[in-house]
Amino acid sequence: MQIGIDSFAAASVVDNGVGTQLGGADALEQLLARIEYADQVGLDVFGIGEHHRPEYLDSATAVILAAAAARTKRIRLTSAVTVLSAADPVRVFQQFATLDLISRGRAELVVGRASSVEAFPLFGYDLDDYDALFAEKLELLLQVRAHEHVRWSGKFRPALTGQGVYPRPVQQPLPVWIGVGGTPQSFARAGTLGLPLMVAIIGGETHRFRPLVDLYREAGRRAGHAPEQLQVGLHSLGYVAETSEQAREEFFPGYARTFSARARERGGAPITRPQFDAQAGPLGALLVGSPEEMTAKIQRHSEALGGISRVTFQQDVAALSHEKVLQSIELIGTRVAPALRPIV
């Protein structure tokens, strides 16, 4: 099992109720330091998301990852996720092929339709085409990945008539995962294509996703893909401290602030501490606790989902201080990951 970190390149820090607004350059320097430290403590992967909002600095994901590639030696570098529906698949491939060359074969892509939809109007796309855009652009991305010269036509992009797409990556093929939320069609599509699946579970009880994961595996089996090809990863909100009480006390204030604000935008109620504690409990989606508790919880999640091959912790939602995030990365890298790597 691979263990890693995902980040949305948060532009500010709120540490236990005390807010500190960072400049963009300082925030990105802290992020690069975290990626470098994750590499040093032995984590397997670091992912950067893609948003086009003022609170995040990750709109140019490949640029951040390329800077990280120059400062790391072993850790795999991936998007988390690339909003493929609002992008040009040829440019996406070129960017990550270049990243693969810079990193000497450590680049990956997680592509998805996006839960945050601000990229669609920004780049001139209609939300009514939400799924059709993704299906067509994923098809083109896979064609470009497989062939140096591509002949292809579709609805949303000018045709390719045999042009070459360069550069080509070190890895053949460049790894492409499908990032999904809770839509059955997305799970089935990933299985049919035989692509690894990254499931974002940020709330509820993780075991309830088992029918969707089974749908993915069954679709892959019917399409003739080998079981070992159908990998499942888990992206969850998480934070690790020396004790479970410390982790929850430090994570809750920022988590509650973030999700209460989102609830207000949608006419909902603020997050309460009992709700948070339930999510951080044995069956809940939050990976917040001590190293030993998180090791056991991830093992339970893997068993409940029929086996997972990758877990990534997303810590940005709590807007913790840089020092606390580094401490969490160290604990995940030195005490959680070594205990989980033998698990399939």
C-alpha cells in the first residue's frame, strides 16, 4: 500500500482560531518544503489539486510539481485532480510528460470532472456538457498517451489529423488515474477502461462505498482487465499527531470553520463537534488521530473496500500551521506508512 499527501496549496493559515494570511510566494515556499520533507521521511506520493479560487494557489498544478521535482529524489508527483473537462488534453499530456522527464519517471495524473466547477465558465465551457466533456477529453488523453501521432475528432476540440504530440514521457505509459466522488457511472467508466481509481471520501462512512468499488471491479472484469490492473486508492481528509486527542483538538477548529462556511453557502447548518467526532470515529471517513489509530483505521477501510493500494491524506481543510503539518507528515511517513506497506 502506498501512502501520501494531497494538497490544494492553501493561501492562508488559521491555527486554532488565530488567522495568518500568507503571501502567495511564502505559501508556495511552505508547500514545496512539505513536499521535500515528505520525500525525506519516505512517503510514496504527493498530489496537488486544481482550483481557480482565491483561497487556493494550485491553478497551475504541473508548475508546482515541476518545482517539487527539482527538490525531491524518490516521491511520486501527481495531480489531485486535474480538471480534464475544462482543459486541452494535448496540453495536459505535454505538461505531465515534461514533468515526467524532469522527475525522471515520477509523474502521474489523476483526472476528474471536478466538484468545484469554477473552471468551466473561466475557460468557456457549458456545465450542461459536464459529463460529455469529460468522456471526450479522456478518450483523447488516452489516445495521445498511447500514440505519438494521433488521428482523432470530437465535438469540443478541433480534430487531430496525425500531428505528433511531444515530448514523450519516461514512463510508458504515463500513469493516469480516474478521480471519482459518488457517481456510479464514473466508477463503471474507470473499470471499463481498466484505469486505476482514486476515490475521494471526505464524509460519511467509508465502508458504504463498497458497492461502488465492486461496480468498478465488475466493469473491469467484464471488459477483460486483470484484477491486479484495477487498483483502488482512497483520498481522505486527515491529520496525525502523537495522540488522538491532540490530533482532533488541533484539526477541529479549522475543519469546522471550512465546512461551516461551505454549509452557509448552501443554506446548511454549521459543523458541530459531535458530528466531527463521529466522522473521526472507527467507521467515519476522517483520518484524524494517532499513528497507531490511523494505521488500524486504514486497515479497516481497506478490508471494507475489498483492498486498496493507495491512501492520501488531505490536511489543508484545517488550515494548520506549517510546523504542525510538517509534524504530521513526519508521523505519517515514519510510523503509519511502514506499518501499512505490506497491506493489500
